[in-house]
Amino acid sequence: MRTVTDALGLMGGVGSAAALRGAGVSRRNVENAVLLGAVQRIARGVYALPDADPLLLHAARHYAVPGCATAALAAGLWVVKSPDLPHLAARHGRAIPGCVVHRSSLPLTHLDIVCQSLRCLPPLEGLVIAESAVKKGLVQLPALRKRFPATREKAIRGLVASVRPQSGSIIETMARYLLEEAGLTVEVQANVPGMGHLDLLVDNLLGIEADGYAFHSSRAAYREDRRRWNVTVVRGVPTLRVTFEMLQGEPQVFVRMVQQALATYRAAK
């Protein structure tokens, strides 16, 4: 029989009595663990390991769980920035000190987390989370579309329609969104003969490549980067390299840079 501590460990350190029963832990074992101090009863029918995450403890005391961007971070989805306040989800929907609360059925699914993010966050931040969930196979795009049928959510339905599972990174998604919002045409993972796939191709003229933290993880990666760069020059595809920091901190500067580059190369043709 699984021990209480083992079961709670698999639940992230916090779990309900019902969840523990479902994991094969008897009520007597739970009560014995509480008496021995191995487990804490933090609310009626809710138990936790002594070293559980403080946020999970705070949420569980209010019969809530992480939701929206907070849950997206925990799930390993792409997130533009950590929320200023933790986002929680609860059936009751009541205010919880120091948190943003989403009224929701529990347990949360990845689809629930994505829908909360699309409704709650700025469009770019919601799109990034949604696109990463679809790319990772955690959410199916048809199921996501079905969650936004109402006319009043037309803007969100437009965001969902713009999800591109082939996007290779958060940088690509952010850059594509900013450029399309500026009225430019963007092709994702455009094929360049002899090079492979370019992250983005803008107006069929200008390439955009994402430059991430660990881009040059090895000498071989460095050489491949230079080979790809040289091929774009030979093929006549001028290419800009962009970073997450630029897209997050100076989005208008990025868009202007692309517009200026397009104007320069159009004039040279």
C-alpha cells in the first residue's frame, strides 16, 4: 500500500482526502501520519507535507489550486512574464488574499489553463501559452476552438485562429504576433533551399531568426548557425536575429527595425 507521504509527494506536496483515497491511502493511515507529524492537516479534508510549496499551501487552505499563468509556468508552457500576483482557480470563486482568483471546476485540465490565460492575460501573453500547449500536444486545437463559440469572445477566437503549432519557440511566436499586428505578412518555418527552415519570413523578403539563451550549446551548433547565415546571404534573404529581451522590452523598436529593413531591401531591388 502506498504511504501518505509518497502519495502527497506525487501530488506536489498537497492533496485532498478524496485524492488520497483515490491513490490507495486509507483514512486511518492519513490520521496516523497527522498524529506522527509526517503530514499536516491544513484545512478540512486537505493535507500537506511539512515542506510543501508555500503557494500550494496558501491555495489549498482556500480550497484552490494554481491557475492561469501560474499553472502554465508550473506545466512548463511558454510564459512571457510571471504574473505580479499568483493566479489561482477555485470552485467558489471568492477572493483569496494576495492572489487573482478564477472561478473554475476542478481539477484543472491543460485546456482549462489555456482558456483562463486567453481570457485573463493580454493577447500576446495568452497566445504564447495557448500556442505552446498545442505545440506540446497538451491541448488539441479543435477542442480549444470549441471553447470559444460566443460572438462576445470574437477577439479570443481570432487569437485561437492564429495559433501555429509549427512555431519553434516563444521568440518566434512573439515576433510573429507583433509583426502581424503591424500589418505584415509572416510565414512560419519558411523553407530556404540549402539552408533548411527559416524561423520567420516577412513579406516574402526578410528573414527573422530567434536567438535564444542556449542557441550555441556546442561548437557544432555554432558552425551550423554560421552555415545557415551564409546560405541566407547567398540566397538573397537578408535575415535579422532577435532576442526575447528585445521582444519583451522593446516591441515597438523591433517592429520599426523590421519595417526599416523591409524598406531598405525593397528600394535596393
